[in-house]
Amino acid sequence: MIDKSVRKLNRLVEAREINIAELTEQYIAEIHQHNDHYQAIATFSETSFRLLAETADQMLQSGEERGPLHGIPILIDDLIDVANMRTSYGCEAYSNNVPDVESIVVRRLRDAGALFPGKASTSELGLILEEEADRFICRSPWGDDFVSGGGTSGVMIGISKNFAAAAIAMDVGGNVLLPAAFNGMFALVPSYGRIAHTPIYSRGLMFASVALITQDVADSAFLMNIVAGHSEVDPLSVRMPNVDYMTAIQRPSRGLSVALTNAMWNAPCDDDHRSAISRIEKLLKSTDCNVVYKRPPIRESIDAWKTIQCANLHASHGHQHQKNPNRFGTIAAEWIDQGAQTSAMEYIEAQKRIYGLRLLLREFFTSFDVLIVSAAGCVPFKYGAVPSNLQAGDNLTGWQDYASMCNIAAVSGFPTANLPVGLSKEGLPICVFAIAKPGDEDLLLSLCKLLEESAVEHK
């Protein structure tokens, strides 16, 4: 039962064919069986989870009005505030933090009837972790000696191991998109501001966007109908027309103008991803789409993003780091210290580079509806191994050499989906990013649904 989609669970609840308390026990059993090994859940609210499930059953029995997520468990990334639940942002300095007020997106899920089993493990303060065999966020489903992608890998493992039916996470620069690609999960990072979250997001995460992690494209559309939208409480959220995303994914994708590219700027791409892009080209041409191999003329954005992130992390956490330096990890401490040294001129120049990236993409999308590009450019690899899109002897400096596209997509503010499109010869996930204009999540999901169906046939 726990491998069912959100939509299927919704129908079972609506038909009174499911006992929510019994369903919850199945999820709890999976967590007990697997979480010690995978370490995907940082805070497990088992007692609360059970009590809320019992209440949900009582509501059904009494005929009370139910929401579309009634009794369905949604896993929450530890970067997102949940009222009365420990929220540490992956940082020991906040290990005792229990917010009184929760994120707007969490409130919308709760109002729809969702249950929250706990908080998923995440990298400290949302930073992308350089994984090593003895330092990781979660173990990879592909093997203990494989990297999981760091970042928000907790929600990816949690959904793949049936700890919940779906999840939400916070992307701040690729920390959702990279682990989604390395774990073969469908993840949608909507337009910046499309989903309201918190008033200003006070944890120093300048590019924060709520992301949806689901079993398939249709589940993402289902959740978008619930959580998308502006809120007066969040001044960074954006007013956009209301859309029925479930209806949108049924629309044919014929006649779209699609740009394909194996990689952005000089980021490399392995043979498996090149073959996947070629298959997508043939499929789209068969549906009368106008397909062109074209990449936007953008440059790497990681340095500018890091400058802004460091400054904001220092502004939000510098005082806490000063008081408790031993309760911050090495990477977080280095970034906070770098932020203290960032000048106003450096900050402004970095902002200008990010704005320039967005302007170039806006110009690019005057000619195209969607851009499709290989995601990480490589399949998951073992600790210490050379990624499949690089060669032994290459001058490697870290994750930005094999996954720079994850950062570019995230800081652009354009809606981006990570879509699994097949498996390599070794059985490892191949993923692509589909990117559209701000506000075009409906078109993006529709195209992803087409590609998803084709990927299933390809398997």
C-alpha cells in the first residue's frame, strides 16, 4: 500500500477503502527497518504521526470534510520550519530549535490534511556537501560506496524507500537538483516565488525556492494545485494566474519550440546522457515540436552565487557562530567567515552577474518554450572515483566540475524539473533538466509527462 502515489492514496481515502492508522503503521515500519542504515530522517515524530493518523480516521468516520491530502504522509526537508517540530537546518547550533510558526507551504499542506512523519536529513544550512565515505548526508540507494548528492538527499532517499508518499524541500543553489539527479527522483523547482514559504526566510538562503519531490509528474501537478500561490505574508512570493495543473498535464505538447543541449557552457556530459538527449530529440520531432540544438550564451554562476550566499549566511548566522563556533561544521564555518570578509562592491558585482544570467535566459526564452539539458551530466559514482563525464587526470576542483548545471538552473529562478529518463548499462539513473519561462510550470509539467511516458516505454 505504501508504494502508492499520492493520487491513488487520495482516491482510496475518498472511497473509504483505507484505514489511515494502519497505513501509517506501514510507513513507520519502513522507517524503523531502513532509516538507521540510510539516515534519511533527522527527526522522527513517531508519536505525533500516530496520533494525527488516528484523528484523521475519526474525521472520516464522523463525516467531517476532508482535504485532498487527508491522512497522506508528506516528508519535510529540515530547512523548512514546521511548528512544534525540531527544525535544525542540518546544523548542530540549532539542534534544540522548535519553531512556533511554520512555513506557509507547510500550513497549506496541513490544511489539505497531510500528515508529517518528521524532518528529512539535509546538508548544513543548505550547503552542498563534498561527500566522502566517512562524511555524507544519507547513504545512496545504489550502494553504500556511492555518493548520494549531499544537499537534500534525505527527502530523495525517504521517498525512494517509502518513508512518505511525497516530500517538499528547499532549493538554494542546486542542493535539491543534484541529489534528485543522483537518486533518480522527479523533482520540480517552480519559478522563484511561485510557492510562498516564509516571510523573508531568515536562515540566510538568498535563492530559496520550495521544491516538490514526487513519485511521478502527475503527483507533482496534484501537489502544485494545493501549494502554489502568492501570500501577503511572504513579500517574496509572486502573483501569477491560477492554473489547474492536473488538467494542464493532459494537454498535448505538439508544436512547442524546444532547445536541446548536452551541457551548458563548458560543463561536460557523458555518453549515456548524450544518448538520452538524442532519444528525446526523436520523440519531440515525432510530436511536431520544433527542436533545435542550442544552448543559451551563459557563463558559470557558482562564484557569484557563493559570494551572495556567504554574505547572507554571515548576516543570519554570524552571531551564533561567534558564540558557538564548535557547533558549526567546517564548510558552514568557512562560508560564514568568508561572508564576514565580503565587501559591498563584491556583493553588488555578484548580484549583477546573477541578474545578467537571468536576463540572458529571458532573451533565450523569447525564441524557445523549453530548454532540455543533461542534469548532472554523469551518473552516480563511487566515493573517490572519477565521474562518468570526466577523465582521469582532469583538473578537478569539486562538485562544480560535474554538476554546474544544477547551480545554474537553481539560481536562475526559472521553473526546472529533474526528470529520470532511463538507466545506464550499469543500472544507474540518467536524468535531464527541463527548464521553462517563469510562470510556465503547466507547460513544463505537460512536456515532462510526455517524456516520462516515453522513458517508461524505453525501459
